[in-house]
Amino acid sequence: EELHPGNTVFEELDRVAPGWTISQVRTLLGAFLFTGDAVDKRVSVLSGGEKSRLALAKMPVAPSWH
């Protein structure tokens, strides 16, 4: 799954999790160490490790992952 540089961390996960509440998206992001202001960072400014964690967070919720 491709990451979109213009999106925030939150937007990136939210777009692959239709029907999820804000709280559910934030909880999953928190499990991958994206807490507080980190969810508002743009994908374009993330480190390589952060991008990897975000991609991993998307895998179980993205409909095209299987």
C-alpha cells in the first residue's frame, strides 16, 4: 500500500478504515507509537522508521491487504 506524502498520519490511516470512529483510528495509531501531535505530521516529513510503522498500521485495516 502506497503512502501519500500530502496526508497527515491520521488521514492516511483514516482513508483506509471506512466506518471507523476517530477514537478507533487514534487507538490503532497509538499502538504503533503515533500519539499526540504525531498524528498530525505529514507523511512527507516522517522518518523511514515512522513510514514503516504507518504502513504496518494500515495493513490490518486496508481492504486490499490480503
